[in-house]
Amino acid sequence: MAEHAQVHGHVRVAVIGSGFGGLGAAVRLRREGITDFVVLERADALGGTWRDNSYPGCACDVPSHLYSFSFAPHPDWPRSFSGQRHIRAYLERVADTFGLRPHLRLGADVRRLAWDAAHLRWEIDTARGGLTADVVVCATGPLSDPRVPDIPGLGTFPGKVFHSARWDHGYDLSGKRVAVVGTGASAVQIVPAIQPDVARLTLFQRTPPWVMPRADRAVSGAERALHRALPATARLRRGLLWGIRELQVQAFTKHPDQLGLVERVARRNIASAIDDPALRARLTPRYRIGCKRILLSSTYYPALARPNVDVVAGLAEVRGSTAVAADGSTTEVDAIILGTGFHVTDPPIAERVTGADGRTLAESRRDGTGSLRGASAAGFPNFLTVIGPNTGLGNSSMILMIESQLNYLADYLRQLDVLGGRVALDARPAAVRRWNERLQRRMERTVWNTGGCTSWYLDANGRNTTVWPGTTTEFRRATRRVDLAEYEVLRAPAASAPRHPAAPRPAPKAGPAPGSGPAPVEESAS
């Protein structure tokens, strides 16, 4: 099968990653008439974060009809907030619907990317061989590499240790004494899912999160039938969900003081489930709601109130089978589950990408210059990122941002065609600097910078390099087309033609047009 074939030769575009970003890029390439591309995936299956995160209770905190591609609507979402299994099945269906599987190269972990200035192409070394590409689209995403904390003694713990994104389904937690480390989005879902089965659950919490009730429900058969019969109703539903979130953005980005009402609702959510005043105080954050991502759960606080659950300070040390909290309390545990997040601002892939000046992408980001429109970095010609710096959202669907970046990718490739010949575009340092200075000025008054918390949105220098400080509409306008004035045009000498020239670009023809074709369906429940 092509999915497991060796990687070799030359392609016009190499896409890294097969989650929403990578598959979306592949669909857009085909729609632009580009079929000379591969999707390099390090795992043995597609799906990105929705393949890796299969822990109990795993689900999306964005409504289903908004957390899907506009060009691949799905009328049969079973719940208003879908679980991991159904989202992964949706991605599999997208790959089939748009004919992406021949382009997939599974098990092709990218080990090294280096810019070849003489031939204006990228040299790529993977676990399945090497290839070259005119353009690289990095769609590895910020939630792909688990962050394992450096906790003294963790490496010698005699029991079971695993990260939430690497769940060990072969290990039975029933009757075990379990430590859950972290209180982020994963832990909020894991705790209520495993609490009834474990003998004792100790939650190690450094900082409590703000948790709002989750308005989840089953989508009725009548609703699904209506969406199938009248697709416009599904589009209307999606539009309403989007519009509500667009209106909410102002409170996050310009008027954090307006979040006080939301905070009162969150406080009532704690009070309604937690009777113990001491526990209630321990679970109440001391920072403005929204500073960290607001979490959604109607079962988290009730689970913490159960008699077999303890909430203690952050994990400071492990001594044998004893977990020691920062406040000195100790707990004997059989298993440690790390809900400690990901390498968001320091992705490992950035260490493997070497640009035109010999610096790695990681080195270029350490000085805080960031990227241009979340896509391009100075010194890395023809290298585009999907879900790049400052493209994250605090209250809406990342799929909206991904689709905007795909518009930018499409116009980038069109500009290369218009310029003609062996050509590359390299973001001008001045343009990158201006873009990021504007971003950081806007960021100054946002709740993410003023809310009084330290979040995973911030890099090692304390700069918010993760979140977009505006609406998705603003971002779409900013990425509608490529401004060539922001790029230096590079041309290779005539004698430096590639040994493996890219195939001619065919006329656009790439499967279903927007809104047409079979809609992806969810995997049936077992």
C-alpha cells in the first residue's frame, strides 16, 4: 500500500502531519490542482492529536458542528460535543472522501529538514527514506509532543507511569491507588472517567482551573435527519455557533473586566458541587477567568467531592512508591498519570529544521521574533506552518484558523506559479518584526496577559506566542492573500536545476467541491 511505501524522489509539496492541519492542507492542495505531494506521518495511522489522545473521557470542548471542516460538513454528529472516537472517525472519512490515502506515508517520522540554497528546495530525511520538496507545510500542531515534567524520583517509580496522550490501555486501573498530575483539559476529563473504578485517586494540583458546566447532549435523530435533508440547516447551526464566539472575543481581547459575570457563574458551579469549604477554596482560582483556557465539565467537581478522591498541592518528588506533594503531604500510589500538557511553545520538530543561514527553527524562535501571519519565518524559504505561532484560540474552533491558513497556503503556491521558474519566497525580517510588534501591542490588554496567571500560552521569555489576539474574521482577512512586499524572492541559477523536477501542475480537479459529495459519517458505537 502507498501509505506504507518508502519515501524517495522529489515532490512539489511535502506536508508533515496528518491531523486536522495536515489533512486540511492535503485537501486544499488537491483542490488547487496539485497532486504532486506527500503527507508524512510518524505514526502508523492518521489522526494527529485525535489519534494520540484516547484516554477515558476524551472529548472536544468545541461544539461538533463548529469543530469540523466547512468543506466537509457532517450532519450526523451524535452529540453536541463529540468524543475522540467520533472525531477520529471523521478524519478517516475525510481522507477517504477526498482521495488522500495515496498521498499518505505512514511511519515516516521526519528526522531532519535542511534548506538547499543552491537548488531552492528542502532536503528531508525520514524513517522511511529521504526526499526533496519545493515547499514544506509543517502541520505537526502544538499538541503533538507530550511534556513530561522533571520530577525527582519519577524515573525510578516502581509502579506504572504514562502520559495522558500515551494512555496504556493494557493497564487496568481498577482497585488501584492512582495519582493524576495536572489539572488541565485532559485531567478534567480523566478524573471523572476513572474515579468510580479506582480505589483511591489523588489529584496533584499546582493551580486550579476555571471550570464551566458542559452543555452537552445527544443530537436527536430528528435533528440529524433535518441536517441531511436540508444541509443549509447545518450551515445555519454552524454559523450561529461561530457568531456567538465571535461576539465573545471582545471580552477576552479588549475588556477583560467584562468577564466578571462569567466568573460568578463558574464560582456557582464550584459551590453547587463542593460542600467542603476548605476544598472549595482549594479549587477556586485566584486569577481572572479566561487567563488560562476555560474548561468545560459537569462531572469534574462532583468527582472531586467523592470520598475516594483527594486534592493536594503539585507533585514535588517521588520516593519509591510514595508521591510527595509540594506541601509535604505523602501518598502511596500504584500508578501515576501525567496530565502535564505538551511542548506548545518549544516543539521538538523545530530542532530538526535547518534554514538558509544554518540556524534551526528553534534557534530562530528563541529571540522572540515569531513568524509572519502564523505561517512563515525569516530564513526558512518555502516553509509554511499550519497552526503556527499566535494562531491559537481561547474560545472558539481551531478549524476556523486552519482553514484561513489554508487560504494563505493556496495563494502562496499561486504566487510561486506567477513568478515562474525555480523560485522561493523568504519572509523579510522587517515584515516579521512589524507583524509581531503589532500582535504583542494588541496582546498587552488581553486577559491572557493581564489576568494574573502563568499559562502554557507563554514561551520561556514570558511572551504570548500561542494565542491570536482578535476574531477569526480578522485572521481570515489577514491571511486571505500573500503580500509579496513582505517576502524576498529567491531564484536559483539556471545551472542548479533540480535532479528530480516537480511534475507539471494539472488543471484544478480534486474531488468534491465545497459542500458537495458524501459527508463524513461517525464510527458506530459499540
